[in-house]
Amino acid sequence: MPGKPPKFFAKGDDKYLETLAFIAFVSGFRFDLVQKRWPDFHQAFKQFSIKKVSGFTDKDVKRLLKDEKIIRNERKIISVIE
């Protein structure tokens, strides 16, 4: 069984978005599974830049739902964008 997850301390708005996204995606999944895929999430969500993610459209949601390197849960994806 993996150890206790580390505490997150967000420094800046983009890091705060990333932290919230991580919490959303880890819900219902093993921590280590999400952590292993996190670099792919960074790429898929444009390094969690609020300026970029806030401009995501339905086309981006469809792109993310097809990305096999991330967890493809539509509700979780939309929660990060909105």
C-alpha cells in the first residue's frame, strides 16, 4: 500500500489550478496511478496555465476525452476547465 500522499502548497494561481485538478482526478483512483500520469496531464492541460485552460472549448474537451495518456472522465475534465 502506498504511503501517505504529500501535502500540496500552491504558489500562484496556475499551481492552485493544478492542485485542484490533481485532487479532482485522484478522487476514485489510486494516488500513485494519477501521480504516474501527471506529466501527461501537464501536457494535455497546457501546464495548467489559467489563461490557456480558460480558453478551452468543446473541441478541447473532445481532444482530452480521446487522450489515452490521461484519465478520460468527462466530468473531471470539465470541472478543471470551468
